Amino acid sequence: MAKLKPLQPAVNFSELSDPDLLNWIKNADQSALGELYDRYHRLVYSLAYQTIGESAVAEEITQDVFLRIWEKAATYHAEQGKVLTWIVTITRNRAIDLYRRRRIRPENNPLVWEELTPLERSDGTNIEAEVDRSMMRTSIRTALASLPAEQRQALSLAFFRGYSHSEIAENLQEPIGTVKTRIRLAMQKLRQYLLDEAGLEND
Amino acid sequence: MDNTDLISDLLPAYSLDCLDADEAEKVASHLPECSRCRQELQDYQELLSRMALSVPEHSPSPELRGKILAATQPAREIHQIEVKSKPVDKAQSRWNANYFWKIALPAWGVLSLIVILLLGMSNISLGRRLASLEAGRLGFQTVSLSGTDTAPQSVGLLVISPDGQDGCLVVDGMPALADDQDYQLWLIRDGQRTSGGVFHSYASGYGVLWIHTEQPLVSYEAFGVTIEPIGGSPDATGDKIMGGNLN
């Protein structure tokens, strides 16, 4: 009997860009979703965990985020930003929504930027992507560490808790004008830091 | 300082979603006419994704990957969607997954497949009529839901079990939702609305919601679907997408 040739996978998903992966996901390709999960599950889970402070809920959010990507892939448009940005937006919205709805007590999850801890080693297998991400992580942490502590504190309440200006002012017992200025200056400085960094890379 | 500079100062807080509503509205109405601010906003949004990279890394359990992929498999095959969360507290209806999987799935699975296949026909109204006929032959009651002016292309068919306790709503042509929105089914009697559950559809506009209520579905006069904040609302607050009456 003739031997059947093993089926060769038509696409090597690990070599595709993020937007190309989303195109495959849009067409209900599970392998593409698996590859996107491999790239971003730690980021999604870690951000959810940082916001909520409970591993079971962070897993629930992670599942929700990837199922939302599966269903909403067609709504992603590359001209509106990177896939990473889109995924972080979905994750933050979902995590902050649960944080508010479940009335999680803030003391259960201290804000990470109040004390910048050393980075853990990643268990990733895609070395090149890991190196890129590791460099980005180091640079943003350096930029965050360079901010005055009070700016970092106000920014972290907005970023992880989803607090409005007035909620932050109430939380910190500071005038709302002061809070607005701190957040604006912090974000402008971080943006400038990243623009300078991109400029250096392009030189 | 011109308007663009004023808006530019608001963009960091706008990207973080911590502006007051009136300031956020000012920014939102300025953005379509100013490419500089749009670019700046994109920079801030990208900055937020970089900030997410700054958190200490943790990994979820190794089983999670398989769980997520498994959740996508049956959903795509029979176009059935996951109900995102329980109906809101005040609602009297409830979703009990075990009940359906253990008791009701065989009959309902077949029926919903028939309905879905028929709704999938290119001629939607003919599909709905055929699905109604088929459901009627099996002893089920049906309610056709038609799109409102907000979503004229939307259609739905609610199939009610012979004892009136269970139902299955199949919809098509649903308008796109934002990430923080869901559809919500309302069961209406004497002008009072009770939640029948929240759901969302696929990008194609297809969706299915299983319904199990304390009071028979046939005791309600009308059914409607609105767009609500994710997880649903205690009472309808958003645009009505479709509606229909029990004959």
C-alpha cells in the first residue's frame, strides 16, 4: 500500500506579523489564535493580575480577552494602532471593569510603580521577540523610575485603577488641579522619552 | 494658546480615560478634524501599552491555553455564543448551563441547528418562515423579531419550548458592539421589562442566546433587544435593536 504523505502545515504562524495573525483569526483559524496567545498571554495575565491581585480572576480576564479577540478580530484596524496596543486596551478595560464591579480592596494589590521591583526572567521560547520585549520593558521602567514619586503615584491610580481626576484627587487628598498637572507632566515626559528613544534607534 | 494646544494638553488624560465627561467630549469632537492630535493620541495609547510591559511578569496555569482554544471550537462550529455573565441581579430569568447540557441539549441542539441553518440562508425572511414552520411542527412556539430603525438589517427568531420555560434566540445582522457593550434581551409584560440574559454576536453578526426563565416565556407579551454596558443593565438604557410580539 502506498504510504500517505504527512500533511504539511501551509502556514508557519510563528513567522507572521501580529496584524497578519489577526487576519487569520478573523477567518476563525484556531492555530493563529494559539500563536497570538503564546505571544501575549503573559502580558495580559500579568496586567490583569496587577490590577486585580487574584490569580483566578486574572485567568478569567485572560480567557475573556482572548475570546474577545477571537470574536472581534474583524474590528481591528492597523491604521488605528498596533495589535499590542489594542490588546492592552481590551485587557485594561476588562480588568478595571471587574476591579470596580467586584469592589476589590486596594490593599490587596499594591500599585506596582510605587516600588519598581527587579524583573523576573521570562520563560518565552521566541528569543528574538523576548529580547525586543525585554528591551522595551527595561526602557519603560527606566522612564517610569525617572518620574517624581508623586507623578508616578497619580499616574498609577489612573492606569491600574481607572480612577478619574477627581477620584485620584480624593484618594491622594490633593487639589484636582495638582492631580491634573501631575498626570499631564508624567505622560508628556514618558512620551518624550519614548520619542527620543525611537529617534536614537532610527539614527 | 490655540484650540489644538488646549486639546493637546488634555490628550494624556483622555488616553487614560480619566477626564470629566465634558472635557472628554471636547477632545472627541476635536479629533476628527485634527490629524496632529490624532497622531499624538496614538502615541499616548502606544505609551500605555508600553506601561503595561512594566508590570512584573507572571504566567497563568498551563491549562488555560487549551481551555481558551476549546471554548472557540464548538462556538464556531454551531455559531453558538457564550453567555458572558449571569443576567443582572434583579432579573428573574437565569442561565443554567448544566441544565441545558445535561437535559435539554439533545433536542435543543438539533432544533437550534435547524434554526441556524435556516437563518443562514441568503433569503433571511424565507429562512425565518421555514424555521418557524419546522419549530411549529415540533410543538415549539416562535416569535419573529424585526430590526428597528437603528438596525433595520437585524433579524431574530425566538423559539419557545412546548412547556414555555425555555427558549433559544437566534439573531443575525446585528450591529457591531464596542468592547464595553453587550446585547441584552428583554421580556416585556404590562410595560415591565425583565432581563432575559446578555449576549454578543460574532463579527458576522450572528448570535445565539439560550434562555431559561422562572416564569413561562409564553406569559410575556413582547420581546426586545437593546445595546447595554457589558454585563447588562437592571433596565433598558440603550438603543433598541429589534423587537417582536408573541401572537
